[in-house]
Amino acid sequence: MLNLKNIKPSDIINKLKENDVNLPCHRCGSENFDFVSTTIVPINQNPNVLSVGGSAIPSAIIACSKCGVLSTHALAPLGLLESEEK
């Protein structure tokens, strides 16, 4: 079972910095961003059918501090996913 509760915002921010994710906002040019939340982005294999469950991408949502544009970063490539065995 996947547990996103143990991922700290500071861990996400540090990993983004380590990976040189440092370009300014693509909408307004601001260099200031805020962590919003972790989330699960569902992958819908059939866009004509609403489904619950299935494949998903654990992600972090980051917002530009000036204009509010959102960016979503998958947690797996950042090495931030933990599995919790039950």
C-alpha cells in the first residue's frame, strides 16, 4: 500500500532543487513557488468512461506564488515513494 502521508513538503522541495528544477514560472516569470499538496493523479484508459480506482501517478502539486499556475511532479522519479506492507 502506498503511503503519501510520510512525505514531507521539505523532502519534495529538496529533491526538486537537487534535480535542478529551478526555472522561473512559464506564465509570469516569477521565481517563487509554494508546495500545495501531494495527490494521486488517476490515469483514465478510456476517456468516455468515469472509473474509480485503477492506475494512478502519486504526485506533488507546486504553485507559482505570484500567478498561481500549478505544476505537477511525479514522485517516483524523485525517489520519494515508500511502500507500506500490510
